[in-house]
Amino acid sequence: MGSFLIAGRFMLTMTGSGIGIIENGAVVVEGQEIKEVGASSELEKKYPGLPRLGGRDKIVMPGLIDAHIHTGIALLRGTAQDTKNWMQQGIAPFKRHMQPRDIRLGSMVNIMEGLKNGTTTFADYDFPLDDIIENYLEIGARACLASTINELSPGMDKLKIGELYPLDESIGRERLAKALELIEKWESRGEGRLTFLLGPQGPDMLGEKLLGEIKDLSRKQGYKIHMHVAQGDREIDQMEKRYGIRSVPFLEKQGLIDEDLIAVHLTEATDLETRLLAEKGAKMVHCPGSIGIIDGLVPPVLEFLQAGGQAALGSDQAPGNNCNNMFNEMKMACVLNKVKKGDPTVMPAWKALRMATIEAANVLGLENILGSLEPGKKADLLIIDLNQPTLVPALSHPVRNIAPNLVYSARGNEVETVLINGEIVVEKRKIKKVDEEEICREANKAGVELGERAAEDILSSANEMVKMMEEGYL
Amino acid sequence: MGSFLIAGRFMLTMTGSGIGIIENGAVVVEGQEIKEVGASSELEKKYPGLPRLGGRDKIVMPGLIDAHIHTGIALLRGTAQDTKNWMQQGIAPFKRHMQPRDIRLGSMVNIMEGLKNGTTTFADYDFPLDDIIENYLEIGARACLASTINELSPGMDKLKIGELYPLDESIGRERLAKALELIEKWESRGEGRLTFLLGPQGPDMLGEKLLGEIKDLSRKQGYKIHMHVAQGDREIDQMEKRYGIRSVPFLEKQGLIDEDLIAVHLTEATDLETRLLAEKGAKMVHCPGSIGIIDGLVPPVLEFLQAGGQAALGSDQAPGNNCNNMFNEMKMACVLNKVKKGDPTVMPAWKALRMATIEAANVLGLENILGSLEPGKKADLLIIDLNQPTLVPALSHPVRNIAPNLVYSARGNEVETVLINGEIVVEKRKIKKVDEEEICREANKAGVELGERAAEDILSSANEMVKMMEEGYL
């Protein structure tokens, strides 16, 4: 950590209503924070001795925020694509054979993938989180953590599809205790890189009593609630079977819908439910790639935004979305929503950039420290190389094509340098603090071993990928 | 050029009905061609002295085929996104200020982008093509070229939207003559890297007389016809105004629908029209990214495939799709079609891989030389690094996740080495024969100058991106 002057031909401050462009701008970083933002020529005069980063062939912008990710299951990447029963038949038979080392290694691969592609904050929603937190600290990334709380007993994934899950309050209570211990243990560490949310896993996955207690805790202690809501027809079916009511009306009745609710997915929310959430100030996380691939659906994010709601983007998880790259999510958000509406003007590129930066910070309650280039905010930022084919040409007149090129053309590997908390964590496209290739090799080995352990379960089930292999397609 | 033994942990031969996997396989390349394909252990014994490429941490697969691309307008990247009148208000006012150097530089940037991301064959559909062909030969890529033929006079882009274009047969005749001269001039050059198609630009853009003559030529000389068909409501409207009939029935009446027709887009084709094309043996090129962004639509490729048709994928052009990367196209094809049908099982990853390799070769009539790893075919192939986060873990048991990881997770920069015609043209992710950074810099400069020349035209029109800039979004 030190002080830098970081200049860019195009600086996306993400202030105002759009991308907050400053051409030939610069940022002065001091310690963990942004000290000053302005014209490069002025700041260069004012701070003549500072080490320089960036330059005339660069874009400088805030780090990207992945507002919903489960890094713990990354070692299952690619194991359940193009299938119908993604969770119960695809993922679960692998997941039950995962060991702590599998979680740790897969999570690190996921974090490396995100980080190299410009993700600086990961809203990780998983259990257990201790090893995953060690990864974030080791690599130097920022995490906004929710330890998932549910009341599901281990055998739950063996239930028949459609059968009501039995809930066990003691399990949920233990999970809640662990979530609070986790916060206690880690909150003061990582020099402010770690923040926390409460993570009930979904209205169908824990009882109303514990959910109420979590809401009380949230009110008292100020932690927001990060929760899957209306994430699939499976959830709605469970809610109707258990309570005779759909997820959103249930949450309303329980008093959970307010500005502290971060509702993830809303895949199955009706227009009315979506508007209700937005109007009551709840936030939404839109995971277009994941839900597109797993369900073939596009959640109602446009309706949510239109009702005045604030939404962020999330990459969800490697086995579903199959990748964790916010450049992918921004593009998917734009293209999938255009196609849903048959209208090329909806979800423009600048909006996707906002939903991956400043609006994501708002959603997670981190808008005072993240999401834009402004004095006093944490120095989480990206330096992006303009001399890459995908970003050529870079124009400012008569039209400025930087936002469309970042969203529709860039792949993520245009990111050259990543600063988090004022520290350079990626330099010349290399992660500084861990050995990427070594981790990939180890994770590959662990994945193969996990496959061996899971093989009997997978092969004895009606796994659709096994069928595709047998038929000679894979 | 020389001889190599190229080994891979996973070799995708693309033979059979799926990806034709050989685990621990190898390819022997001799000169321009593939000599032998088989188990790595056997081929290593049989050819002990050959220089080795690839290795245990690699995927080896055929080069990707971009079956429809206009590289000549790449310098307009990002200038018309999120807008309604993409062609007439977005692209045309820029295009009319393009100079030959702009075409040449933009095209080179596009080819670099594709090549680094594994595209080895570019079905370039443009006019004029001479400079573009020089690019392909300079960089060492393969091109399947169609010089576009239309009867549109230069002022056509100034017509009001909906007005019938005047057609001038003399222009079309000159374009046809130039297309034939082009073939004559280049066909014997490039050591077989250059192949040719006839390229009438669309049923609405030239008269029925010339179209008939082109069809006769195609029959006599064996060149297939590469043509936009039902590419937008604009085309259908023109056809109905000019002939009182839609594009597909018109082409049927003219005798153009047969196995030599490569119909691009079909955005506006009805199910009946789509089936008719497939049943008569016409081929389709599906450009999911481009049509998704420009029109907010998903063309009827699933209906075409279901009717027994063969389809390929294309990236179309930089100003629409905004990128020219077949990894993007494969993913877009899968996700957009899943979302269109609300079904995660449609358009599986293995099918997208086939549509970018062997089935694309079939579509372009190049199946005897391209699209799979088989003895006697040209040595166009990719070596892909498995030690990249996006491809971790690589599993073969109990499920083989290589196809989903390549399609849903890889971004393109996992491609390490590219061989075309037996020659290494990309090595360690660097293009060998041109200076990438220098070209990007020059193209950036040319883009800025083009912007200046076009500024008055753009600013005096109702350009939607200018409006977004004025409103502070871009």
C-alpha cells in the first residue's frame, strides 16, 4: 500500500446518473482511500512526486462488485449444464462428497477468475465460510459475506422432487449461531475488506420463527439480509405446500420486505410482487447468466427498476452460470433483457456498468465506501488497456463508445491492473499474492478425486450428462 | 510450416454425432495437413523424432469457423449500441466517411480479435475485399470470401425509413464483375487459405434479373451463394413493397432455395419459411449476439435444426454485435435459445461446438478440408490451456465437463496456440506475424479521425447515442 496517481484517457467515476466520465482524468490514492479525483493535468501538477499508474491508453474505473456468488461450490464447474433438474440431480450428488479442501480450492479458483476480470468485491453467500474468508485475505480481495442459514437436514437432497422438505429448527439455530460467531471472529480483520450480511437461504429453507428472529437481529445490529427470494418454481411450490402462500406475500406478512432486504433472483416473482418489493425499498440482485442457463428464464429486473428499485448483478455460481466474470454478467443482463422485451434499447450498457459498480454498492449498503471514484471512498479500482482489439477504437467524439465497448465487446482480460483497498493485487494481468497455475493444478487434481468419490452416486442416478456421454455427444 | 505431434489431455475431433472426444490423444501434422489422429501413446512411439506441441494440460480441437462476418466495418465498433435505427441512423452516417485505410485497419483489428480467440476461418462478406484479403494473407488466417453484390446507389442511406430503395442494375452488374475478378485474382494465392462464395447482399438489395444470373453462375461454376435472408423487418417491408411477396417465397419462386444457398440470419422467417429452407437443403448462419443486440430477437435456428437443416454460427460485425469472438457466439447461441424456449436443455454446449466447427464447414461447403481432426484435412487447430480458472476442473469421470466449460465458461483467451494450414500463427497468445499493439494504436488514431470527419453528419441527425451523451449517461 502506498500513494499513487492513476491517470486514464477515460475515467469512469460512476457519479451522477450515468458513467460519470472524465476524459484525461486522474485519481490520487493515499493509503486505502481515494484522496482526490480530477483532471490529470491539474493533479499531475499538484502531486508531482507521486508514483504513476495508468496512462493515456487506459480506462480507469471502480472495481466491479459481484453481488451474489457462491464460491464454495466452484469445483463443480461444468457438471450440470443443459439439464433439467440442475440442483437435485445435477449438483447435489457431487456436493455431498465435497471435503473442506475442495471448497477451499474451488473457491480460490473462483476468486482468481473474478479478480483477474475486474471483480474487487465478492458478495459470497455460502457455508462454511471460514476457509473462504482465508482465501479472500490471502489474495487481497474484498468480500461482503453472508453465512447461509437453513434448517435442512443433510438427507434433503435425496427427497423426491416436489416432496416437502422437513425443517429442523435446531439446525437453523446452530447455523445462525455460527453466522454470528463468524462475524465476531472476522469483522475486525482484513483492514476493512470484510463486511457482513445475514443470510437466510430462502423463505422455503427455514421456518418462520427463525426467520423472524433473524429479522429482529438485522434491525438491532444493522446487518442487511441477503436472501434467495422466488428463486424457482421449486421454492414457490414448497411455500404453497407449507404455508398456502407464495414467497413474496409470505415475506411481506413476516415484515421482511423493507430496505434491508437484498432479494436475490426473483425468477418466479410476478409483476405485482416485483413492484411491491421495489416500492418497499427492498433491493434486487439479478443473475442473468446463471438463471438463463439453469432455468432458461430472464428474471423481472426491468420491472423492478421501473418501479424505482435498485438492482445489482451477480454471477451466482460456477456449476450453474459456469463462470464468474462480471463482464459476462453485464453483457448477459443487456442482451437477455433486450431479447425478453424484443427491444434493443432496454438495459443499455451504461446501466449495466452502474449495476456492477455504484448501484451494487447501494444494494449491499456499501455506498459510502465503494462503487464510484470519489474522495474518501476505498481505492478499489481497475486499469484497463485500450490497446486491445476488443476496445478499438476508443472514441469520444461525436459519440463516446467506451460504455458499449466495455459491456458488449470486452471479455474481462482487458483488465491489466487491479487495486483493492489501495493495494495492487493484480499487475500485468497476474495475481500478485498467489500462484495461479499451481492452484489450478491442485484444483484440477481435487476435482478429479471428487469425481471419483461421487461417481457411484452420479452413475446410479438419472444424470442427464451421463446420458449425453453414453450417447456420444460429450 | 513443418511437422508436429500435438498432444492433448482432451482431443475434440468433432467426428461422429458429438464432440468426438479422444482422451490423451494426439494429432500428427505434416505440412498443411493432418496426417494421423489417435492415442497419444501410440503416435509418440510411431513418430519419436517429431517436435511436440500441446501436452497433458491441454485441449486440442479444430479451429473455429466464423461463418458470417463483415470485418470491413470494424472501425465502427461501439458506435450504435442500445439504439433503434441501427443501420440507417447508427452505422450509415459513419460508414460513408470511411476511407480504404479505415477498412484495412479495422478489418485487421477484427481478424486479430477472432484469431486470438480461436477463429481460424473467417467467412468475410464485404466490399471491397482486396485490402481485407491482404490482411488475411499477412496474418496467415483462412478466409471464405463473398464480395457483396447489390444495386444500391450511394445515396441510399439517406432515404427515409420505409421508402423503397431505388435499384440500379448497372451498379449490380459492376459489383458482380468485380466479384468475379476478385476470385480470378486471388483464388490461386494463399496456399489454399482463400476460398470463395457469391454474395448477393439480400433479396431486397438487387433486382431479380441479376439474382437469377448469379444463381446460374453458381450452378455452372460451383460457388455457393452466401446471402442475408429475412434479416429484418426492413427487408420484408422492401420485398412486400417491391414484389408483393416476402423474402423466402420470393427466393423459392426464383429457384434460389437449394443446398447451395447459405441463408444468413432468418430473423424474420416464419416457422413455415424456416422449415421450407431446411427441407430444401439450404444452410443457415445464426448470429445470436448480433441479432440479440441490434434487434432484441432470437432467430429461428432451433426450428431450422429440427427440420433437419444444418446451421453455423457467425459473429456478424463489430458495430452491431460489438465483438467477433466465437466463444461469445457459442455461449450466446446456447443461452439465448434456452431463454427463447424457457427450456435449459435446448441448444446444448456440444451442439454449439459443432456449429462452430464441423457443421460450419458443412454449411460453407468446406467439409472436405475443415471442421474436424481427421487425416487429410487441413491442419487448422487450437491448443487450449486447461490451467486457466475458467476451465478448472477438467473432468472425465463420472461426467465429462469439457464441452460445457468451453462454451459457458471460457472467454477465448484460454486459446494458447493456433495453427492454420499447418503453420503456427498464434503462439503463447501472441499473433506471430503482425504487431498487435501497433495496429491497435493506428486503428485508434484512424477511428478518432473518422469520428471527426463523420461528426457533422452524426450530430445533425437524431442519433440516439449523442442524446445519451447529452443526458449524461455515456
